Amino acid sequence: MKLNLGVGGYRTKELQPYVLKVIQKSENLTLEMGKNKKYLSIEGLAAFNKVTAELLFGVDNAVIQKQRVCTSCGRKSILLRCSAALIERYFPREKVLISSPICGVYCQLYFA
């Protein structure tokens, strides 16, 4: 049996929603810990942003040292399109780095 795990939403042969057991277990643990399942804000998770920017640019890079890295978190192409439009309009000489490949559901965009 094959299952495309890149989509994020699955259905049975009868077209009913199918939730993977690991997702059900994760949701239960999340609720037991008193947390919710809301998406992160546009700023994303600060600790994650920091370490991924350091991994991408290098801890000793001047843009990291001068705190010139801006991050945002969002849904795939929507985030990329909006961010690229903003950069093009307000920072036309700036360099944009987009990971390749980008994640099918979420991506991070970094520019310095």
C-alpha cells in the first residue's frame, strides 16, 4: 500500500478524512500537555528562527553578528510571494535566499 505523505491531508477510498495514528497520538499528547494546535504567528518560533539562521548563514557571519537577519513563518508559496513582493518594493538591492527544495507545507524565508 502506498501513501503520499507530502500532501498533509488524506482520505480513504470512500473519500472520508483519514488521520494517521501518529497524528492522533501527537494531538492527544498536545492536548494532555495543555497546549493547543494553533499555527504560529508570522514571526514563527524565535528559538527555531535563531538556530536555522545561524545554520544557514554561519554563526560567525556578519549578518548574524549584526542581527540583520529577518525571518517569517508561513504557508509555502503564499509566504514566498508576499515576502518577495515586500522585498522588491522596499529593499530592491537586497539579496533573498530561498531554500531548495522548499518544504511542501511550510518554509522559512531569510534575507539579510
